[in-house]
Amino acid sequence: MEQIAYWIHKRADITPNRMALITERSEDTYEMLSSKVNNMAAFLQNECQLKKGDRVAILSQNSAEYMISYFAIAQLGLVAVPLNIRLTATELAFQINDSGAKTILFETETSELYREICNHVYFVNAYLMEKIGKATEKNVRHVAVDAANDAYIICYTSGTTGRPKGAVLTQENMFWNAINCQYALDITSMDNTIVLLPLFHIGGIGLFAFPTLLTGGTVIIPKKFDSAKAINIIEEYGVTIVMGVPTIHEAIRKNPNFDTANFQSVRWFYSGGAPCPKELINQYLARGLPFGQGMGMTETAPTIFMLSREDYKYKVGSIGKPAMFCDIKIVDQAGLPVKKGEIGELLIKGPNVMKEYWGLPDKTKEAIRDGWFHSGDLMREDEDGFIYVAGRKKDMIISGGENIYPLEVEQVINELPEINEVAVIGITDEKWGEIPVAYLSLNNGSTKSEEEIKSYCQKRLAKYKIPKNIFILDELPKNATGKIDKSRILEFQMKSLEKESNLSRNRQ
């Protein structure tokens, strides 16, 4: 029953006429969705000659066919390899070759990228998703699937700190993530969930498409995110759950229709993927809109923490408490639990934790020790048991023997209304070992000097935490997932220092 496709076929028996999936091109009841899943499964099994364990890469924007593919792949015991269409052909070719995908499904809009990839990959069979969507054959041979142990999705990490790693998730992982989300947000068959995250991210299906379909609710999937379109869909379909990363919620807030839009149906605006600025949360709360924040990882399918309806107003900035079927520890460098209020590394245990990193047994053993997944994320717990993100373990700056957590500094700078985005990194310093520097961009039409920003920080941060230099850019570099790419900022910083050093030597 933890097999993913079972949900759709069982729902087709229980509530066949209930609306399941709405996209720009189609509206499918559960009965219709079940039929389409069977059709695609038949195509993959008979036409593509795929057998259990074969990997299937998907190169597509959000669509009904994308979601149908996930369920058909699950039904046959195949392994989905969702590809981030924002990556280059070379980067995607690495993932295809690394996963050993034998088949790639693509769409008309990604056909050019597909042709570029073909120059870098071993031979693979390729099929246009629109063609598969028209398949009518329903003769599907039964495949025995071990939901707990068989690989279901290989989802590659963004790889900003090295080669991407393929997190292997099972169908059981996705089942327990759905249960955790349902318990945390009280997701029911009455919910209409809009999917604004790409389906090639674990958040696109785990937050909260799969959980909504498990309960028999309705999932609405725009092809691309557009703030005006999102607001229109929320109003037209009475959307109840709006999940997004902070940049999505910021775009909706900045839309001219935000203040007058009818959001009465929405019982949750929810944020994840990156720490959400308190100012943004407060702007939603000021409009009387429920806004919660959680935290997850690709390796945990993805939910770890969620903020409940009782607490979202009173714990602004917190990512909440661990989900129902997910245990955590916050430990020091010796692996011992830290006291409340102290910062330590997050360890996670639960049925939502990935099986392994694909083809990387050493990395798997390094990450999962004694049954606990070592996240590399730094957290602190307050006196009430609520968790706050302190940053990444690898990002921590040690200056003169003092620990500096970049996120703490970033959050202070973000309090200034002129700031659009900010990233704090550590650079080598002869005297202190490392010093913090800040890169930021300003909102359109705003001005703020380096001295003014430092003056603001002096009232809220210890002296050693204040960035020694502040650089204002038009825009901060992002990785393919839309997150600020600190590795590129650090590379830029190193090149700048090298250039200054060369100029200094030339003057001498």
C-alpha cells in the first residue's frame, strides 16, 4: 500500500469522479488519471521495453504528463531521474551517464536542450512526452515492487560544493513524507494545492502534490511560475495550500494585485528551500494571511520540520518542530547533544531518510552513521523546543577563534528595507584566520552605503561578526535551483583579491 501508483488506482475506485489533477491543458478526475497512468505504464513497458530497475530520465517543464510519468514509473518499479532544465547540457549529461538512464522523456519545449545533451551522453532511447500522453494501450504486466528497498527516484543535489550526488529515494520514503505532511498541515480531500515548484525538485512532488493526491484532494500545476497567474489560479480554483520558496512568495507579495487579491480560500502559505526573511513573513501576516515555514532536504524526501497552525504567528522565523515520523538530534563536533540555545549539527532519523547516494558507498557511509543522517546543517533549539536554522556547517566562519554563523549576519542585514538579498562569506585573513565579508543587492530605487549598513550591524551584532567589507552588486549569482551560489561569490572574491595583489606588485 506504500507503493505510489496504488494511491491513484485505489482513489479511482473510491472517488472516481473527484477532481485529481488540473493543468493548463487538461483536467483529470481520479478515474481519468488512473487510466492515463496505466496507459503510460503500458507504453513504457511494451513500447520502450523497460524492465524493473531501469532508470528513466525526465527533461520537462511542469505538466500533467510529468506527474503521470512519476506514477507510471512507480507502478513498473522503474527509477525516475528528474533533470533540472536550468542546468547546462554538460551538467545534465553527467547525471544521465552517472545514473545509467536508458531512456529519456522530453517535451517540445525542451527538445533543443535534449539535442545538446545528445552530444555528451551514451546512447539512450528518447520519447516525446506528448506522444506518450496519447498512448491508449492498457495491457500492463504486473511488477512486484519492494517499496521499502527498491530505488524509486534518483534526485541529484545542486552540486555547488562539488560533483552532484544522486540521492536515492524509495517509494516508502515518499509515502512517509506524505504522511508527515498530512499530519503537520492537516491536509485532507478538501484541499486544493497549487504546485509552484518545479516537478524536477523533490519539493515539487513532496510539497505538497503527493500528500494531496494521497488524501484525495486536487493538485493544480501551472507550467511555469508567474505571480499574476498564480494569484488568478488561487482565486479561480479556491486554492487552500500555496507552497513556495521565499523568492516565489516575494514575487507574489510584490505583485500589484497582492493587496486586493481574494485569498480567503488559502489556509496556508508555506515556505521552504531557504530561510525566509522575517520581514516577508510579517508582510503576509499583516494581511491576515497564515504563513508557515518548514525545512527539508532532498535526502529526506524532503520534510523534516514544519510549523503548525498554533504557532506560526508566535514563532516567526522558526522552522517549527520535527514532523511526526521524523526524529532529530542537534550535536556538537564530538557528536554529543548541545544544550538548548546552542548551535550544533542536525542529525535526522526516520523512514523518510534516503536509501543511499547513487554509486557512492563511501559518501553514503559518511552521511549515514549509526542510523542517523548527518545533514551538515547548523541548528539551534529554543526553550520551547522550536528549531531555528543557523547555517551550513561548511559555511561557518572562524575568526580569531570565534565562530561566526553567516545566516545570523545575513538576517540582521536583511532587516533593512533597502536590502533585496545578501550573502555573507568568510575569506582568509593573516591576522584573524578568516573574516566575514558581505555581498548584497538593493531593491529597485534604493540606496544604502557600506557605512550605513555597518552602523546598523554595530547595534545588533558583536564587533567580530560585522562584515569587514560590503560589496553591492546588481544581482547575486544563483545556482540552478535558484539559491544564492556562495561558491561563485567566493570564486569572484578570490579573483578580486588576486587582481588587487597583482596590481600592488606592479606598483612596486
